[in-house]
Amino acid sequence: MTLQYLTDIHTTDIQSGLAIPWLLLPLPCPPRGLWAEAGLRAEHRLNSPWLSSSSSLQIRVDGPRGNALQYETVQVVEPGPVLRDMAFSKDHEQLYIMSERQVRVPVESCGQYQSCGECLGSGDPHCGWCCPGLGPAESPPLELREPLGEWAPLCSTFLSVEPQHGAMAAPMTSWLALPTGDHHVVQLQLKSKETGMTFASTSFVFYNCSVHNSCLSCVESPYRCHWCKYRHVCTHDPKTCSFQEGRVKLPEDCPQLLRVDKILVPVEVIKPITLKAKNLPQPQSGQRGYECVLRIQGSEQRVPALRFNSSRVQCQNSSYSYEGMEINNLPVELTVVWNGHFNIDNPAPSCPLPAVHLYKCGARRESCGLCLKADPDFECGWCQGQGQCTLRQHCPIHESQWLELSGANSKCTNPRITEIIPVTGPREGGTKVTIRGENLGLEFRDIASHVKVAGVECSPLVDGYIPAEQIVCEMGEAKPSQHAGFVEICVAVCRPEFMARSSQLYYFMTLTLSDLKPSRGPMSGGTQVTITGTNLNAGSNVVVPAAELVRGAIMSTPRCPAAPREMRWVGEAARVQSPAAQPPCSPSLQLCEVLSATEMTCQAPALALGPDHQSDLTERPEEFGFILDNVQSLLILNKTNFTYYPNPVFEAFGPSGILELKPGTPIILKGKNLIPPVAGGNVKLNYTVLVGEKPCTVTVSDVQLLCESPNLIGRHKVMARVGGMEYSPGMVYIAPDSPLSLPAIVSIAVAGGLLIIFIVAVLIAYKRKSRESDLTLKRLQMQMDNLESRVALECKEAFAELQTDIHELTSDLDGAGIPFLDYRTYTMRVLFPGIEDHPVLRDLEERVEKGLKLFAQLINNKVFLLSFIRTLESQRSFSMRDRGNVASLIMTVLQSKLEYATDVLKQLLADLIDKNLESKNHPKLLLRRTESVAEKMLTNWFTFLLYKFLKECAGEPLFSLFCAIKQQMEKGPIDAITGEARYSLSEDKLIRQQIDYKTLVLSCVSPDSANSPEVPVKILNCDTITQVKEKILDAIFKNVPCSHRPKAADMDLEWRQGSGARMILQDEDITTKIENDWKRLNTLAHYQVRVGLGWRCVVSHGLEVGWTYPRGVPALAENMIRYTGSPDSLRSRTPMITPDLESGVKMWHLVKNHEHGDQKEGDRGSKMVSEIYLTRLLATKGTLQKFVDDLFETIFSTAHRGSALPLAIKYMFDFLDEQADKHGIHDPHVRHTWKSNCLPLRFWVNMIKNPQFVFDIHKNSITDACLSVVAQTFMDSCSTSEHRLGKDSPSNKLLYAKDIPSYKNWVERYYSDIGKMPAISDQDMNAYLAEQSRMHMNEFNTMSALSEIFSYVGKYSEEVSPALLGGPLQGTGRRPRNPCPQKEPQQALGTGVHKP
């Protein structure tokens, strides 16, 4: 069956090589086995059988009328004629087109479509998409009844993809690289296994969160990125964050700085910078604090910062500076970082960083006016006494010497005029005079009516006024009698100090005109005219009108010669129709020289042809012309015989561009077009060839140019000139005849002589320098020897003196001489530090105790207690403080059942070890920090069991060390405000300047009895009165515990002479000296106390004397003290005396405590070099060495001072070894670290740093700093890692660097000896624990401790109950419905109840 369709097609031009479009009707998709085709026939209406390029062909398609679709265009033949007839092949698969050679074109080409969309979208009715093969197929013949496959009416496509994005995993980085940005788009394709063809494809995005280095860019990413606040990384997996509260998902939760106004900081001025922020993280353990990073002129300055809370951070007091006085306001970048490199985001788009501006008041403000017109926010003013622009605090305090814009005295004196422009003008006035100078007023009204020029009023103009710098005024008319004069101004008022007169004179001139050249010109205008006269430069503006035709303003100068009229010839490139021709370009101009009224000489302009369009043929310009002022008739002349010939072309001197010749050899320049191709050949061009600066004789031919070289030697540039062209083919080198010329020989000889002289001078200088270095080395060696001798002598003398003092002290240290605390106070201070009246010391109501007895039975159930502890530790809100408190409360409750407490502790430690190893943490980190209840219970366990060892063995050397440190510190000056001392083990607490003092021995009387013998007390004349009273109380109550002694504030120090003269000495009274807002505490030297004059001191009860803190002042005063050590004993570092905040007076004793740390060394009088004050550390260390060694030897000895090793140490060490064997840990370093973290780090370090836990003593700040150094040395001795020390290492580590290896050997021997001791049986250990429980049975109120523990049950009841109901407690046979039931209390007990 044949379907025929007819449509009207417009006549189409067919040229050679035309692409014939296939025109088909829009056919529906044919059914199986049935395809439609359209008959195609061409008719012609030409007599010629061939169709040329101008022939036309009418194509008719038979079929019903309608619109046809053009679905393809096929290139048929190459350029050439086409015959009108076309015919199908017999199988209707080919179409024959008649050309010069027969062409056969296929009816269809379905194979060109590679996808379903291309195939169905082409509109080709011959093609369809076969689903099984997933490829295009041509239309089957009509005879084929059953097609081979299913034809797809629609193409396959992806509707959705889950997930929409994919995170970038670590293995993907090897094959999927992200060039830029945080994502990479790939094509996700669905292909056939048989054919490899694609079903469907879509885009899929892989994203990588780790490329984001800020919180805001991370959480604002369109992908699932989370920010780990404490790790400062962006991740797709929030589980990798360290803490739950450290995960950030929203931009408003990011740590970020808030927008602040411009922050102004003057240079070299100490000032804090406070910034507002939100969500600032609190650095965790092991992380560094905050810093402010300022980038000033390319350099980076880091300043410590203080985080007040999550919304405010302050860059600490510091000074900043920048180089140069050319910039008075320098914006700098400020970034807030923490933990070294963790940046805090700044989201403000218009202000990417906080606007911090450093400024110098004196930069570019040399005068008072420039100073006062500065930005008022700078707070700059003019200091008349110093004659400079500065800040108020840098100027003397006299009010009359300080000028500021906002003050009453804000007018600058002594104005000055430096320049006047112009200095001449006509009498008629109107001249605008510019006056420049200094201090010319700050407002226009200051000078509005006070300016005179040569006695004539000059009206200032607002537009030209620059405050303090420039005045522009318009002159009035001068009288005939006025000829010249000075410029005079008054600023605001006409007083002498506000008046100024210029050093220049202003002259009035009369203008005359004498000549005008040329006197005539074309009517079209444009002629340049020269006007000659006198005083034509007077005034500020000159305008010359010509009749009524004003062409503009002409600036002229007197007696200026007339310029000749410019007559220029114009040539324009021809419009050449060849392929190499350029379009018309702009005219080329050349100046002409006028020879006479009828003749002028012009240089022909060049043709503006590009380098790619140079022609070897002659050219004729279509137009040329002349520019004569504004004459239009000669601009374009079309008729001319002027001919352009090709330009001469020269070749270069080879690749190097250098031609080597001998003297007399001619220079040959090769090229083409050297002679114009003129008929007759008699025309030659005028060539000029220069060799260097000398011309040469030239002979020209068509292809080369011969130049006789001048008499030259050496290298010279060759330049060829012809017409307006210049070309250099390169350099020519003319070698001399002799190998060396006379100048060369002389030069070599001179150079050789100079070289010899230089070598001799260097040797002499080296010898002299070596001799000086040897002398310097010997001098330094002698100084070092003297320094070592001096240090050794000082140590020896100090040690001998201290031994005497310590012998006097230790002679009374028998069993009752050491003020040991009782067991109850000792354990309370360790378990609950800082809490004096803890609830476990108080009694409860009887009604409450009845309910708590049932809860006590549950606590004695091991399964319940373990489940209870594990449940609490699993809660996120259960803080570290809560863990320590619960551990202390549990140990308090179990004080009477230490066997049971030990069993629970061992189980918790075993669980902790398992958890540590399962989490892949390094084994050495076990027990390092108190992060679990078990670790705190371990500390308390040792506290209970080592009290006897402290009293009988280790307490005496510890107390001796404390007393030795206290005695040694008090031998030298101690600052009562800062806590710094002359003798110290801590560099942070060392006075770094020389303090002159004398030792006095005062005789004091006991306050209990006036007839008691006098007590000699060694004091220093630089001690404050409070320090003297404390030393007197230490001497009088030497064997009395600190808590039983009277306080220094409750005592008076009375100075008597005989029975008449008496004086109460105080730290502050009416005689206290005040200098420049600094008030110094009174000392004995202030009262001129001397010994040997019959005076004596009496300490009496009664009047309360001393300094009392106002509310809130101590904390503020404490912040003024620079402290860089550990924060363990901040309460002891509070200064004795606080400043008077209302009056602004600051207190000081020996050293002025500046508000910033940078001036600590520089502004304290005579600063000493580091080598000097470091010797004091060595001297103090050498003096105390015996006591440190004695303490360490006692602790690290299994049998010392007649006391055996406590059983608790051996028992716990064996338990750790058993756990290591159980988990296959055989590394001796790991076992060593476990034991060090268990006992020395967890117990002994606490005792060394806090001896007040063991003894009834008072520990001041300097003693605390020294004990911290000893404790650090103790920890380093227990470590197995090697410490690499250098010049930048802390001084406390360098101080004991040589002793630590010996201490480490003691520790290793101690652990080895314990390991070799026989194991302790459980029976012996239980007996020992039972004995300890019996000894301290009723020390604490167990019911009160149970009440505190039960508060946690109420707080976490929802979490504790399910854990207990679903846990192993069900195996006991009872369900604990209520921890404190009111009925049947025996039901709370199960089979797991511990029975001691």
C-alpha cells in the first residue's frame, strides 16, 4: 500500500555544492511491519539539460496538502552542475542524483543517532529506537511483516536518585579529584551489558566537606556538612566530633565575631582591644587559649587574649607600632585565633575583618592647625610645651599648654604664611590670590574678614579655603598710590599671637601691548597668534577676545616669538580591492617646511599598511591634501601622479645579529628593493649607513649595499637610513690586528696589581680579626669562670646559712613538732578541696536517716553500685566535677568497708582499661586525666591508705622542704603586691632588678606576757609592716599550728624607745609617700628603723590594723598581676593591697606592677641581664637541693626511715601488672606509665604542690610557685619519654635537667624493687583494709554522704531506673521499685549484698 502526500514547495535555488533538504510530512509512528514513504519528483522549465549556479529547480512531493517537515540536510556533491532528474533504486533504499558523475545517496542514515533522544527527536520517519538492542534501526522493508524487536514510543530517563548527593570518602581521592570548590559533578549512566549503549543518564554530585576551613562556609554549604567546633574541621559525619556540644549545624551557632565600630589604637600606648562575639568555644584540656593576630605592614604580631564568656573576648594589654611618619592612620587586619591556628569567623561581608586603626598623632601633623583638624576620635591635641601633636597623657599636666578641638582653648597661635601665588596683579583687582601657610584657622569664619594684600582688602572664597593650610581670596581695586606690600591676616581676633605677615611682597602692575604676529590669516581661522607686551603674566587668568569672534582663552607669555604656521601634507592609503588590501585607515601626517610664498618641501607620508599586507607592487594613493590652518579647499586633492614604491628590505647579520670583520673589510648589507623599479632605472635613493656614530661610503645595487667601514675597532651598532626609515641589521665587531692592544695590557696590569693589594688587605684584616676574636673568647672565658665562681660561692654561703636556720628549725621537729592535720581534716581537704563545712560533717534529721539506711543497703550491693556508676557516667550532663564529687562521696560512705570499696574499685579500673583499649587509644593515656569516677576513687583510695605513711615517713622531708623554701625566700626581699622574690625556683616569681636591703635583728616581746624573754627576729629593712608582723609571729609561735596562731591583722607593731617614745607602725598612714599616682607601702626603711639605738618592738593585741578590701576590689586587683604559671593557687596570689579605684592611686612595694606584661622588665628601673638573675635560680636550687633529694629518695624507696612499703602500693601495682598480662601488654614503658599515672601523678604530685592538705600551715604565692617547680620535676622523673631541651625550653625544666636522669633511675629501681617483692594475698590485704576501716570508723557522717549521693538519683531518675530494671540486678531476685521504700526494707537486699 502506497500513501501519497502532496505539498506546495517554494522554488529553491540550487547552486553548485548545494545541500538538498529532505522534505517529508509529519508522519505518525508506523505500526509493525508498515512504513510510509513519499514520492519525490523534480520538474524543470529550462531548455538546458544541466542546472548551473544560477539555475532553479522546482521540487514537488506528491501527497495531500499540508505542511511538510524538514528533518535533515545532506551534502550531495562537490561544487559542479547537477542534472534535473532524480530516481530511486529498485529497493527504494538509494536515491540517484545526476551530476558530472553519478551520485548515490542513501534514503536513511539511522546509525548516526547514538541515543534514544536524538533518534526520536530527529523526526526521521525511517528511524525508530529498538528497546532490546538499545540502538537505532532503519525502517524495515514492506515485505517484513514481523519486526525483530519492540519500538520505544518514549525514551528512558531517571525520575529520581537517592541519595541526591554523595560524600567524598577517603578511597575516592585517588580517582575523583576536586579541582576547585567543594563538589564535583559526574554523569550517572545506565548501560546495557550486551551493546554497551546507554539507557539513561543524569548528573550526580560528590561533595567534600573537608575543603571548608571556617564554620560559616561549612554549615552554609548546600550539602550535609557539619562543623566540629573543638577540632576546627568540617566533616560530613557528625559522629567524628569530639563532643556532642561541639557539633554545629546552623550558621547562628558558629563561633563568630560581631560587627564593631572602628577601633582606634594609638601607637606605643598600652591598650586592650575588646571584641564582641558569640558562641566562643571554651578551650578543652590540652588546647591553647585565645590570641589576637594583627598583621601590621606585612609582619604578624600575636597578643594573648582573654575569653570572658562566649560573647566577649579581649586582646590583652599591649602596645603596637608601625614604621614611618608618612602614614597617620594605618588600618590593620585583626584575626582572633585559639589553640594556635583555629580562626574565629567574621561573617560581615562589607567589613571582612574588625576595623582596627593604628594612628600616630604626630605623623604629617607638624603644626597646631593640622593637629586640631584631625579626626576628633583620635583624641589628638597640640602640646605647646613640646611643640608637637600628641596624646593628652604624653603632654605635661599644665592646662595652658594643651590645645584640643573640643576644649575651651582650641585656637592655634602663631599663624605663618609660607607662599603667595601670584605675587603680581593689576590695580583693577579681581586677581585670585592663593595664600598657603600654617595655623590659618580651623573654620572659614576665623579668616572671613581679616585678610589684606598690600593694604587692599582681599575677600576670602569658601571654595578655595582649606582649614589651617590655604586661603584663596579675590583682590579689590587698589589706589594709584599703592604699589606693593605684604600679605597680612588675622585668625579670629587681631591680637599679636594670632596675626601673620608674609615674607614676600605683592606688586601692582600696569599691562601694555606692543606687537601682534602674524598680522593677518585666513578667514577660516585657526592661525596661532603671538602677542608681545609687558607684564602679561600679571594676575591669575588671561583672556584675549578677537573682535566679536571669541575662539577661546589663550594663555600667553611676554616676548614669546611667533610660531610658524603649520602647513602639512596629507596622504591616505588607497582602497585596493586585492585580498591583501586593508580598509581605509586614518590619514598619515608629515610636517612641511615653507621655503617661499610659492614653494614648500614636504616629506611623503607612509602608507598605513599592516605587516601582513606589504606589497612588492607600486601603489597610488587615491587622495592626498594639505592642512593649512582651517582652510578646507586643500584638504583633499584627487588628481595626482604620485607613486609609492616598495620599501627597501634588509636582512639581519645571521641568527646572533653580530658580524665579525677585520679592519678595512667592507660591510655588506643584503636585502631587496634597494633601488626603486622605475622605468629607465636612473632613480636612486639616498642611503645613509652609520657604524656606531660614524657614517661610511655607500655603494648601492638592487640586492646589496656595500659600506666601506670607517677606522674603528670593537663592537658597534650598524644603522641604515633611507627616507623616513631606519633599520639595524645588527652589530659589527671589528677585531684589532694584535691580540692585545696597549690599553688592554695596561688594564690587565692595573687589575692584577689591585687584586694583589686586595688579597694582602684581606689577609691583614683576617689576621687582626682572628686576634680580636681570640682576645674576646679569652675575656668571655674569664667572665664565665668568674661567674661560675661567684655562683658557687653564693650557693655555698646561702647553703651554709640555710643549714644553720634549718638546724634551728628542725631541732624541734620531733613527733609533736610537725603540725600534722588530723585524719578527718586531711581527708576532707583532699576529697573536697576548698569546702570547709561540707555536708558530710553535719548531722541529718532522724526521719531522713531512716530512709537513707535502706539506700545504704543498695549501695552495699556491688551490682547495683556498678550499674549506678556506669549509668551516671553515660549521661552527657554528668560533668567532670560531678564525677569527682560522686567518687568522693562513695569513698566517704565506704570508709568503714574498705574491702568492699577496693573490690568495686578494681572492677571499675578493669572496665576502664577494657574501654581504653577497645577505643584504640594509646595505652599510655590510661589514668592520665581524671575523666571517670574510677580515677577519682583511686586517688581517694590512696589518700585513705597512705595517711600513716605520710605521718611516719614522708611527712618529715616534705615539711622540711616547705620550711626550707619558706626560710630561703624570706632571706631576701619579697614584693608584697606582686609576690615576686629575690630567691625563687620559678622564673615567673623572680624579681629582675637589684634591690638594696639590710638585715636587721629585732628583739620582740611575746604578747602573752610582758615579762617574757625577748625573741630575736631577722627581718629586712625593705619589709612592709605586715611582713614584719608575720615574721615576728612565725618566730614567737614557732611550734604552734597556723590555725591556732593570732592573725597579723589582729596585732599591732609598736616601736618603743625607753618608756616615753611610742609609735604604731602601719602599712599605710599619713606619712605614706605618693608620687605620680603611685603610693608605696610603708617599710622599716621608711620609718628609719635602726638596730642598736635602744629601740625595741612590742607586738600587742587590740586594735585591728591593716587594709580592708572594698566589695569587688580583690578580683580587679588580681587581674592587674601578671601570672603565667599554673592556675592551682590563684587564691594565694591575690595582692595584699589593692589600688584606690576612686582616686586612681596605684599601690606598689618593691616593683611597680604595670598593667601589661611587656614592660615587666623594661620599665623597672635598672634592668639586669638574664644571665644575672638566672644565677639566682641556680643559687636557690643549689641551696634547696638536699631537701629535694631527701624527699624524692623517701618517696622512691621501698624501705626508708624504718618504715616499710605500704601494702596498698604493692597491691595496686600487682593489679596493674595482672591487667597488662591479661590484655597481652608487654611493653615495659606502658607498664611504667600506668604505675606513674596511678600513684605519683595521682597522689604524690598533689601532696607536693599542696602541703596544706597534710600540715596546718599557710602557703603564700612565692612558696606555691617554688613547690610547683618541684612537682613538675617530680612528674618529669616518672616519665619514660626523653625531654629534648634547648635554649627556648622553660627555665624550670632547664633547672633540673641534669638531675632528672638520676631521679629516673630511682623511679625505675623503685618499680623494680616493688615488682620483686612477694605478692600480697587477698587475706592479708583484707585484714589490712579491715584494720584501716576500724581505725577511722566514725570520722564522717555516712548518712549525710548518702543524702548527697541520693540527690544524683533524683536528678537522673529517668535514666537510672530503666538501666537498673533491665540490667543484671534482676538476677538478685528483687526489683528495686524505689531506692528508699517505706515498707519491708529487707526487700532492697539481694543475694549480691556484700557482707564484710
